[in-house]
Amino acid sequence: MNKTARLKPLQPGMRKAKPYLFILPSMLFFAVFAIYPLIYIIVLSFFDRSIIGDMTFVGFENFIKLFNNPEFGPIMKNTVVYMVIVVLLTTVFSMLVALLLQRPTRLNKIVQQIAFSPYVISTVSVVFVWMWMMDADYGLFNYIIGWFGLGEVNWLTDPNVTIFSIAIVSVWKSLGYNAIIIIAALNAIPKHYYEAAKLDNSSSVKTYFRITLPMISPTVFFLVLINIIGALKNFETIKLMTAGKFDTTTLVYFVYQNAREYFDFGYASSAGVILMVFIAIITLLYFKVLAKKVYYR
């Protein structure tokens, strides 16, 4: 008699349910920590809820209060300006860095590792280093521009500069990650395209825009999308560098401010809903406008 036990075939019902059983733990995790908070914040936005007292249904009063708030317009402006600066600079510089470090030399591999390191360093450490460099009295930046006889710049207190200063930190932190992803896409381009371009005496600029950029467009499309969402949700850098002062309050920081400092959870939830809707609109417009321009091999 064979000692090895034979496996009984699964019943048709169990065969159909087996894939769902495998993904059940992750789906439960997603439901508890993603779906439930999303539903709860939408429901809470229609209530007056503070740290003490009962919840009171107020309908759209929180949203009306939000749109009538004179600070709401500047806050949305700061959010959009910050997003545009971060996404534009990250995309442009990461592509330039990727082109410079594309060749698989030993030096380039070392530089790639150095460029990627800020992405894995904690945000607190990164922010404190940049705050020292941007210090108006003893910072490295003002020390350097002082060599050229230029006046001091209040990097963290001048409302005309602070949002740009915060954006630069975010760009520097994510630059290496974006560059590494683009390098991988560049190395995946078949070499015979470039050989054909050489035979046609195509210039470097024409080759880049007609071969390189279309071939890496799916990767760039993905990176721009996650950079847009990441910029709209960025909170730590603003909290640590300016705490929302000097005209640097964005919508996500406004949510935190009303929830954690003023304990007006219903009002903060309404701002959170607006943030979700804004991200959804930006994402849909992004797909609508640029998805057809992406080249898929």
C-alpha cells in the first residue's frame, strides 16, 4: 500500500472559492485600513464633531463654511503651486540624471547608489539638514551667494520663497528614485532602434525625441502620476520646516491643522473630502489628456 496520501480533488465550489481565499487576508487589511476610513471621513464631513460632545448632523454646512473661508483660495493656490514645482522639477531633473548615469560603468553605479540614498533616509533627517543649509544667518546657501555679493535670502520665512524651498527638499528626496526607474526603462530600449537612427544620420536631439522619449513614455507617465499624488499628499516636510506658516499651508496641512490643533473633525473631514475629489479630478484629467500620447510597444 502506498504510504503517500493521495490528495482529494477539490469540489467545484471550493475550486472557485480558492483564489478568493488566498487574497482574503489582504482584502480584509485593505477594507479595514483603506475602505473604512474613506467611508468614515465622508460620513463625518456631514457632522459637527469635536473632541467633546456628541456628533450633530449639519448637512453641507461644513462644505459651505470651507468655501466661504477667505483662506481657502490661497490654500488651494499653494497646493497647486507646490504640486507643479515638485512634479515639473522632479521629472525634468530625474530624466537628465538618468541620461547622464545610463551607461553601466562602475562610477555610474556608485553615483546611482548615492543619488538613491535620500529616498531611503528618513524625512526628519533630510529636513533638518536642509533647514540648516537654508538658515538665514548661518546657512550654507546664504554663505555661498554671499561670495557673489548678493543679499541674504530668507529661505524659510519669506512668503515669496518658502513654498519653493519646501518643494526643493521634496524634489531632492525623490530625485534618485525617479532617476533609477528611468534608467531601467532606458536600458530596456532595444539597441537596433539607435543603430537605425545612426544609419539615417539622425541627430542626438532628434533621436531622443523620436526614439528615447516615446519608448520610456509609459515609465514617465507612471512617475509623473505618482509624483502628482505624492505632492498633493505631502505633509511631513511642510510640518517640519514651516508648520504651515509664511504662506505654505496646503490643503493636506489644513486638514491636519483643523483636526489635530483645533479638534474640529467634521470641518477637517470636509477638507479631506475636497482633497480626495481634487486628486481624483487631477488624475482623471491627466489620463484624459496624456494617456493617448503614451507609446506602448
